[in-house]
Amino acid sequence: MVSSLPMATYRVRSVEGLLESLIHELPALLLVGPRATGKTTTAMRHATTVVRLDRPAEAEAFRADPDAALRGLDEPVLLDEWQVVPDVLGAVKRAVDADPRPGRYLLTGSVRAELETATWPGTGRLVRIPMQGMTVREQLARVGGTPLIDRLAAGLTLETPPDPPDLRGYVELALSSGFPEAALAMGDSVRRRWLESYVDQLVTRDAMQLERGRDPARLRRYVESYALTSAGIVEDKTLLEAAGIDRKTAIAYERLLTNLLVIEGVPAWTSNRLKRLVLSPKRYLVDAGLFTGILRLDVQAVMRDGDLLGRVLDTFVVSQLRSELPIAETRPHLHHLRTHEGRHEADLIAEFAGGGVVAIEVKADAAPRREAARHIAWVRDQLGDRFVAGVVLHTGPRVYELGDKIVAAPICTLWA
């Protein structure tokens, strides 16, 4: 079955350049990301044959004999939602081993559990490309610009778009989500219902398909507790007590939601130059729009709650940055930094392959002063030559210096 999306409704995704280049060099690619982030729509643009394995009629032959079902299909072949018929991975492995020509298979999937197993047949045959929700840059059809971390690493002057949002505008953007269907085609009321339905299906159908026997009511309580601590470093005890579950169940729920690709921990950064650092991860929802679906929040509710405001903005910024990681020339990894006594911390540390570091703070402030950069300045002074740049991302309209190698810049610099 071959399908296509009318060009007029499609927004080019940042990852497409990478996808296009790799498909001409490698036999099989795996595009993986949360459900409803546009993986299938994007992959279809690069496929000749599309097999929708989440449709029983199309999946039947692949369950019966995946090797035979693959043979004879016009390539490239897109195998959508591979996790519904996991045996298809073995068939792809055998096909690639027998004929390693580039551009043969594209696979898409919405879980990561199978990818982490030691016996996964894709090792060495399938190159994984992560795909997150749609960024504001993509929604505005401004794909092609240099990722923010690359701009900071190269010492480029940061610019802002001609129409920078104010604080309320940023909250509106954050809660509108990066799920393409919700972000591009819906009004606020319908979007809220869509996001609530997304969460309902997540804790019932999706969770049960991946791991049987989970109690949806208790899982929902855990998801709500997690959302309230997004962009924070909290003890496991805080989450499990808020959700009314034991430690074993909390660990299982976090693993389940991580495998469903709706939460992600940013690991702590460590360095032999810095001592007594907190090693716990910083927890995040992968999309700030999920605050609406999980907690039934609207813009006004966030604007009235300073704690939630900071969490929503931080979660939003991280989602924008995370989507740019696969295409960034510096190949950065994101971390957070916090000392044990809490005297120094940085919202994000982006470390490059060569060891260089960019430090990032996110502030709900239209004109942050030098004091807002004190933690970044401390990181700079500790790291010396390894420190490349620091930026305080804020809700005002201007770019200006806050110190040596440190600037303040509007959040919208991300999509300028």
C-alpha cells in the first residue's frame, strides 16, 4: 500500500536532511519517537511502499511469515509501527545481511523497550534516528537555520525573530504542544480535548499493550505527580508518596513511561574538575502540551502559579533543544548540573564530543540581570578553557551581554 500526504498540509521537519542523507548510504533506518509526532508522515515522503503494521489486515502476512512478506516489495519499504509485529525486525536483519544495498528499509516505532534488549536484532543493521515533537521553528516553516547550541559553540551573534512573544505568548506556545495534529490544525478548546484523550489512551491502551497488568488509575496518579515535578530534581520518595504507590511500582511506572517515550530524564553532568555534584537525573515530560492533557491546565492557570510557570517554560525549552540534537554539528549531549548543597546549579549543560561545554539557564523574566547568570559564571570559572559559552534564555525581547562569554537572549532565539 502506498500513501502520501498533500504537500500543502505538510511542514518540513528538521530531521529530514539527516534522513535523506542516511537513506542513500545505509540499508535500513529506524525513526523512533513518541506516538503522534509525525514519524509516519515524514517517513512516507521517502518510501515507495508503505506497510502499516498497526492495521490487522496488513500485519497478518508479516505475523505468518515476515521473510516472505518482505520479498518482492518495491523499495524503499516503510514498515510503520514495527513493535506491533516485532518479528519483522529479524526479517529485516536477514534481508540486510543478504543484500546490504542502501535505501532498502525505513522503520518507525513509538516504543523503546525492545531497543534496549541485549538480543535486539537491529544492532549493526538499523541506524536509529530520534524524532521528537514539532518545534516552533518547524511550525513556522523556518527549517534550515543553525541549531542554537551550534550557534553558541561557533560564537555567532544571536538574533531574534521580528515578532518575539511576551511571557503569555510563550506559555501559549508551550501548551499548544509539538504534536503536529494538535499544534497546527486545532483551536484551543479542541486541542485541550485532544491532549486529554492522548493521555487517556496513554495510560490505558498504550501502557497495557507494552506491559500488561498495570492499574490505569494508579498509573494516572503517577503521571500527574510526574507532571507536577517536570523540569525538577526530586527524590523518588516524593513521587511515590504523591501517587500513593510503593517504590517498586514507581520504578516500574517510570520505566514504562520512558519506554513509551513520553518522559525523559536529563542525566546529571559530572566532571573531575567539579566535586560533590548531585547525580540524580532531572525529570521532564517530552512535550509541554502534556501539562494540559495531564493536569487540565490552561494558560491562565499557569500564569497564576509561579512554580508551574517555571516548569512549563523549562520543559518547553528542553523540548525545542532536544529536537535539534540529531542535526547539531557539535553532536551535543544534554545534562544538568547541581551541587549537593544546592549553592550552584545550571538548568542545562550541553557537552560536545570534544569536551567543550555550553551552559543554559531558563528564566521567566523579561530583563534578567547579571545576578541571573551567577551559576553560569561559576561554571565558567571552574571549567576554564572547556567553557565555550553561556546563555540565559528569557521572556523579553533583547539580546545583551551578562558577562564574559555569557549573554541573555530571548527564548525565541531558538527559532530565529
